[in-house]
Amino acid sequence: MAAKDILAFIEDLLRKFENRGIDIKAFEKDFDEGTLYATDILSKLQDADIDLDSINVKFLIPELLFDLAQNAEQAGHPWVCAELLYQSAVMSEAAIEWWERNRSALTISEIRQHHQWGPLIEYLAEGQPITDEIRLLIIEMLSGKIKRAAGGSRSIKPYIIAGRMVADVEQLERQGWPTEAAVKEVATNYKVSDRTVYRALELDDFRGLRMTD
């Protein structure tokens, strides 16, 4: 559900409560608590020197907020859950807009700096616009001016998936699961090896994200 739809639903529900003479101050307090959860996550990331502008983190934060929303619902705090869902939707939409706005530049950077062709293959396969910069890049690649890195293409998508695996492990840990058991569960869900999940947990971009309640 889009952020604006969630917000409209919440506001409509509060109006109905007010019309029935129900005091909504307690609900508003819960909304504020949900907002504090969101700002607290951002503060922890900054304190851990995590780059909030990295691709991984931009897509990981909404996942973390969504997990917190589920925890709030399970704990019997539906209004905290509603605010966290709203914050998650806002940040998710912002991340997607940022990705779409910067995708061309990020794709070019991956090739020029790291000689990775994977992002461009995905870019073209999805019918993205061929700008003058992209056209020049393709010419340089085909002419041999830009060599392809050894070891195959590197896609950005696995890094986003790695962020989701990290979030899933953390959610299970917050529910009391031992790390080893949480890793095995996530590995089963994503149909990957335990080692793949452990490598996701060790990625530099995700260090410091393992937060406790």
C-alpha cells in the first residue's frame, strides 16, 4: 500500500473516532512513538558510521521499519504498527525514486570504476532509456576501451537481497532465536547456503546494523 493511502486510512479512522466522541490522544501518542522508532534507527545507523546514501541501506531501512511494525502488531500496539508501516512506505518510495533518478549514473559508475557489466545488462534488459552517456559507454565497451572485469558480471540486486537477509536474521534474533538457528532459517527461506547468509552479515555496508530492542 502506498504511503499516502496508509496516511489517508489513518486520518479517516481518527476522524471517525472523534465523531463518535472517542479520545484519540492515546492513539496520537502511539503515532509519536512509531516516529521515534524510525528516527532512532536512523540515529543508530549514523552513529555506526553507516552510509545512509548507499544503495543497500536505502532499501534496508524500510525493511527494518516493516519488521518493527510486525513486532508492534504482535505486541498489541496497532497504532504504533500503523505509524511504522507509514514510515516504511515513505522511505521505500523515497528509495525507489532515488534509485530511478540515479540509476543511469550508478550504472555508468559500476562500469567505469569497477568494469562490471552486470548493472548495464539489467539496465538495458529492463528497457531503460539509452542516454548519450549510456550510448558512449556502450561504444567504449564494444571497442574494447573498457575491459570486462574477470569473474563475471556483478549485479546490484544481490546486495539488496543481502540486506533483506540481514533484516530477516535480526528479526528472528529479536524474537529470541539464536543467531545460528536464525541463519539456518533464513538460508532455507531464500534457498541459499548458511555461508551465503553469514557473508551477508559480514558485508561492510551492513556492519553496525545489528540492533537490539
